[in-house]
Amino acid sequence: MKTMSKHINPLNLVKGYSFKRLNVTLGIGLFLLCISIIVKSQNREITRKNMLFIEYPNFSGAHSTWFDIGYDAKYNSVYIGVTNHIDSVGLYEYDVSKKLMGLKGFIGNLAHLRQFQWQGKIHSKIAVDNNGDVYFSTDGGDNRHVDFMNGPHGYGGGYLMKWDPEERKLTNLGMGLQYESMKDIDIDLETGKIYATTFPQVHFLVYDTKINNFQDLGRLGSGHVPRVLFTDKWGNCYYVDWRQRIVKYEKSLGKLVFAKESLPAFPGTPGDVIITGIMAYARNEDESIIYLITYGGKIIAFYPQKIGIGKVEDLGGCYDKSKEKKWISYAPNLSMGNNGKLYYFVGAEGRFAKKDTVIFMELNPKTGEKRELFDFPLGEISMVTGSNVKDKEGNLYYAAMKNLPSEGSKHGISSPFMIKFNPEKEVQ
């Protein structure tokens, strides 16, 4: 049996072990410090300095905005439709680089519409194609729309419009269905086809811009028309029917496919709320998940598939503190920050989880944790809309309104503005 060499000092072995132990300890310490920094950065404090309210200039009669907001990555601009809710709609552009909001013109003048072709608002999202051209559709936005639906003259509207930012030119691509508005649109970026849904008869339309072909695929509901449709990364389009089942335009087949089950809803949710379907959506970075908020206050993770209808996961209510009528938590807006968290405002149009209060929420979809960030009185924010609007810097944008005091009016007069928000830094 070999003995220890006389040249090896046992004390040196102990010292070597101590240094190794010290190195391990330092390594663990640095690792924990890094984890601590990451956690702190993910849960950094969000203050009002992370949010900016931006007014719309040169429109004294401005009353409201709807879902009509979108981002044009080619020109680094956000577009918004602002209306007096009667017959005048302004098209606004926010230049992200210059931090300037400007009026491009009024729809009636830009599209050379005649007086009988009045449009009450843009209700659809602002959609952008691969060339940076901007698309939206118009809506009656007034009781005259319904009153004249079967009248002697009918409603002359429901136009699909195209804005060319480079030429600063608006082109009227024509009507969808006679006497019908178009509530929402979206674009298949590969083919350029435009999907649309109409009001009040809820027809699903497909328009091929290259060959000027409009397809009517029929009615999908009645009553309070579902407001939102959206596309996946393959260019398929999704909507809901009157039972709140997902309806997919299967691009490869050129026809509609229906889910077997309705989307999740709280027990006791009224039928007219079910009918209204999805109010907002946001995509994760690789578009493998599309997050949805329903009119009944549910948040849903939808996993789209290229062929067929994908999995649906119930993430609970958009506001969990409501003791009764959880379905009343109304959130017609949703965006995802670069931090992977969802941000949305709860409350609008008489449907408030807190009386006359709009609540700004954060949801971590990976953990299910929800945080109540701010409460706003109606004089600051009365309604927020917009889906998935984010610029290259990670700023999120929403179309919003507030109630200004008015003599003889209980809640005041609505006034529109845009919200710019970034959860990771102060906004200017």
C-alpha cells in the first residue's frame, strides 16, 4: 500500500479545499444576485410616469374613438379614427419617432363622400399590410343607421378604405353589403385578402383586393353583433357565432369551420352578453398564443393551429374581486408588453367592476398573477379600446375617452384621447 509522498503537505490540501469552497460560495452568491436582479426587473414599480395621455388637435367637435387604432411598423406610426359620432370622422397619425400627433384629414373629404353618404365612425381596427398601407372600415355610428336600414333611401355606407401614408391618399374600395356597416376587419398578410363582419346582420365577408372579388359567407348571428375578429400567423381568420363558438375561416379550404364548444363563460352570463363574443385580443411574441377577452369578462388563452381549431384555456376573470356578476367586468382592450405580461383597462359604458371607476390591470399569463395598478375616475378615463397595438420600442397604445363636465348631463360629455404606456420605462 502506497504512503503519502513526503512532498505533499496535508495543510495545503485543507487550504485548497477552503478555496474551492469559497469559489463555490461566491458562485452561488453571484447566481442568487442575478436572480434577484431579474425578479426585481420583472416586478419593477409601475407609476403614472409609465403612462402618457395624448390629445387629438384641430377637431373641436371630437366626441369619441372606438376600436379604431393600429400600428404601422414601416412608417413607425400609430393611426386612430376620431369621430363626432354624427357625421365627421378624422384620421389621425401619431409619429412615434417625432412624438407628434397630427390630423391627416376628415374621411368625408379625403374619400370624396357626398352628404347622404355620412359615416358616424370607424369601428374596425386599423389594419396594416406588408407594404405599410393602412385599411379600415366605416360604420353608421348613429341611430339613423338603423332607422334608415329599410327606409326609402337606405344607409349609404359601410365602406372599406385604404390610406397610403407615402402618397397621403385615401381610396374608397367600396361598400360591403348594401345598407350594412362593417364592424371589424383584418388582413391576411400573405394574400392581401381582407376579412370583414357586418352590422346589423352579422355577415362574414372575404374581399380579394387583387381581383376585386367580394365573397359573402353568410350570417353568423343576430342581436348585439360580435365586435372583433382576428387572424393567426398563417392568415386564417377567427370570429364567433351567436353561441360564442369560435368560427374559423380555414384559408386552405376557403370556407368556415366551427368549434364544437362555446368559449368559457361565467355561470349566469346573459345571452346578449354571450352573443357579443370577443372584445379584444393580444398575441405573444411568436404568435403561438392569442389571448382573448370576452364581453363576459373572461380571459382566454387560444392556441391556434394551421389546420383545424386549436386548444382553448380558461385563465379566469379579467377582474377577480367582483363578488357578484363577474361577467360584468367589461374590458374592450388588451395588449402584451415586451415583459410577457398583459395590460388592460376594466370598465366602460355602465359596466363597471367598481362603481364609476376604470381599473388598470396587469396579468402574468404564466403564473396567473393579476395586479391592480391604477384606478381612474370617469373624469380621467371613461372607456378604453384597442387590441395588440405595440411599437418597435415596446410602447403600448390604446384609444381612450374621458367624461368632461357638462351642465345638465349626469356623466358629462365624452372627449377622446390616446394612451401611450410602457411597463418597463417612463414614457415621453
